[in-house]
Amino acid sequence: SSEGVYSPIISVVMPVYNSQKYLRKSIESILTQTVGDYELIIVNDGSTDSSGQIIKDYQEKDNRIIIFTQDNQGVTKSLNKGIKNSKGKYIARMDADDICAPKRFELQLEYLEKYPNTDIVGCMVSLISEKGKIIRSLDDLPLEDYQIKWHLIFGSPLIHPALMIRRRIFDDIGYYDDSLNVAQDIELWRRLSHHIKFYNIPERLFDLRIHKESTSSLFPNEQENIRNKSLVQYINTITGMNYTISDIHLLIKLIKNGINNFSQFHFLTNILNHIRIAFINNKCKSKFERKYINENLSLLFLQSAFKAVQSNIIISIFMILSSILFNYKMIFKRKTWWYMKQGLLQTIPLKAN
């Protein structure tokens, strides 16, 4: 920004589309933050309900609110527009149906200012229902950079609307992919991950609302396809291999549903071991970090083993042996026996024929 023009330290970017039901609570949770040095950029993405009026009412009372109104273009284009028009050093993501804890910005800002090499900071979250009741708490998201990068292989270790991001990474490395309307977040983290550092604050600072109109509920198949595409690139960058989309699709399917023959067993162990070795060589700096990856993989094999109990006890034994090879101590952990119990319970018919 030019000299003499005030720039807030944080730009909060919130896309809004027909969110009248939850919008007030969402905006209020920003206006009651313990850090006041921010602008709230709301992109009204062609709302046809009273969202536009609600935003205007708040803007009249608080000049930190900036509104962009456009025809409906989807969340990704709205995000990019908000970021490109922002003045802050940091971008705080926010969705129109979620709620921030009062100290969210304060704690994320503090961390980013203290650790200039960290670029994206998330936090633990509570999942809440349409009525705002806590469904469950996600208190065990991975914290450290290498852990988050490892879990980016298997899912979403970052809660997108709960993140604070250094503005410059968008200018230097890239924005959200405009062609995507779902899974644009995980595609971006995987694309950026080789150039930046992540962190999750071990405190619950965000309520993520789960409801039927959310994007992930409306487009589950499209979301899965985009996730798998970005995962192929991510894994190939880590390993230097040329896995195909069908390889990765099969990998995810086997992890999710378990395996039932030796060719699947060979495929799964082969690909996961390749990823493990490459990841440890490229991303892990200490024995402690290597141990974390081996433990995680060991647990993954145990989970698969107990799923395989249902179809093939021999393969199940081989999976347990593979798990022991990665980390023999996992077999003694309480969590392991919990997985075993779940696996065995699923093999017992629920009702007699």
C-alpha cells in the first residue's frame, strides 16, 4: 500500500452466499476478537436471501467492514477476489456459517510474528450442528510442519476456514485454483507445501458448522476426484515416482476399505513404503520425527489388518507383521486393541438370518 495509507495487520476474507441463517453469529465472532487491527472483507457472491442487507447493517456500524458484491461465481473466485483486494500482512480465513473463539486472531498472530518461517497457522476445532451444539471436538490434529505434511497424504490436517496465512505466499507462490469449486484448499496446501511451513495451535479456537448445505455435503464425488488428482502430484513430488490417478485411487480405497488378496497387499505395502522412505529422507530432520512417521504407518497397517480380518485372516496376519516391522511398540498400545475390537465387532453378524 502507498505511503500514508493505513494498512491493518490482518485481512479477514469471508465469502458469503445465502448465509442469512448463520451470518450474524459469524460476523459477531469476528467483531468481538481481542485483536482489533483488521479489515473484514466480505465478498457477497450473488446472495438472493437477506445476507446482503445483514452485511450492510453491520458495515454501517463498523467501518472495518468492506463489501464486494458480485454475481454468483463460487467460493474459490470469491476468495481470490477478497485476497487480491486485501491490505493486511496476514489473511485470516472465515466462512459465513462458522464461529471464532475471541482469542483466535490474537494467538495465531502471536505465533506468526514470533516464527517468521511459519506461513500458515491453524488450530483445533469443535464440529457444531446446525443449532450450534457441539457434535465432537477435533483436539488431535497434527501440530508440527512435518506431521501436517505427512497427514496431507491421507486427509485434511488443516481446517480451512480456521487458518491464518501470510499474505505474501499468495503473491509469491500462487492463489486458489479458480477452476475448482470444491477441495480448492487441500489442492493449494499440497501445491504450496514444498515451499512453506505449517503449524496448528493446540487450542480449540474455532467452531466448524456441519450442515446439509455445506459444499462437502453437496458435492462428495467431485471433491474426492479433485483430492485424488492433487494427491497424485503431491506423492509424485515427494517420491520422484510417476504414480497414476488409478494407483492413488486404489491406494485410498485400500486404506479406507481394507484389503482381501495378496496382490492388493503387495501393492499397498510397496507404495506406502516408497512414500515413507522418501518422506523421511526429504522432510524429517530428527530421529523423533522419523519415529512419528513409522508409528503412523504402523498404525495404518494395523487398522488395515483389522479390516482384513473380515475377508482374509492370513492377510490380516501379514498386515500385523508389516506393522511390527515399522514399529513393534504399536502392538502394545491401547489404541491398537481398540482398533482390533472394532475390526472384530464388524465381522460378527448383527442379526441372525
